[in-house]
Amino acid sequence: MHIKKLAAEVPAKVKSAIGDSVAASSQPTVGQPKCGGAGFIGPCPIDAVGNFHETGGGWGHRSDGSLVVAPATPGPNCVPGPGKTCDYYPLPQDQDDWNTVKYPAGQWHVHPAGVANGEGWAQGPTDKDVEGAAAWPINIVVGAADKQVYFFGPSGVIGNMNLKDFLKK
Ligand SMILES: [Zn+2]
């Protein structure tokens, strides 16, 4: 599918929430980070400076067709480094609201811009992101450093576009 067609399937309200996630990723963590789950070890510090935690969300429709846009709890503070990945799977802040969704439509998350000791986040989707893509019709990763919106599926990246162009109404 052409990348612009795919972008046109993302509702304006969702695009706005994605813009908010990109902005939040560069700021100190607000709210409770999501800790625990597979592969998570140790304490769950918050990102006190910004650019070192992931943000994201999901959207879908209730059976009456109404749209639910669900920002996710932010990821824990993570500093990328050799052999260390900072993967994150967005989980809704308001699980009760999300439970009203009958048709999940898409998910997004932001790969932060932080660089430490010359190491930064991959800006496009990671292997783990691609592994989790089958559950969603639309999967988006935004690179906060390269300002690209990556659409991907179970076979990898479908295409990418400029964040500014994507956010245009
Ligand atoms: Zn990711």
C-alpha cells in the first residue's frame, strides 16, 4: 500500500496524540512509567531529563463506530548502550476505556532522541517491534531524532515519511 494512503487512514485525533507523544518523549517523564513484563529487570526509574524514555498509544473503534484514542503509560528511563536495547510495548493508561474497543486499529510509539556515550535509539522499528506487529492493522514508530514516521508490519518496514508532512491536517 502506498505510504500516503496508509497515513490517510490515521484519524486526525490520533495524529494529534502522536504529536503529543513525540513532544512528551523529549520531556521528563510525566505519570507512572510502565515497568515489569518480559525482559524487564531492576528498578523502574523515571526519565528526569527527557529524551530517555519511550511514549506511545493505540487507537480503535467501539461497536457503535466511535473512536477511542488511548495514550499509553510511558516507558521507564532507559539509556541505550552496547548490547542493550530499550524496547517498549505501549499499554493503555486507561485500561477500562480501552476495554470498550471492539476493533483495534493501530498502535504507535516513539523512539527517543537521547544519545549517551555515542549510543542512541534505533529510529525505525526494532526486531521486537516487528514481532509484535501482527496484532495490529496499523503499526507506527516515530523517530524523535530523525523526525520520520515509520509504518511497519510483520514483514518489516512498509515505508516512512516526514513527521511534519504526517501531522499536516
Ligand atoms: Zn520500539
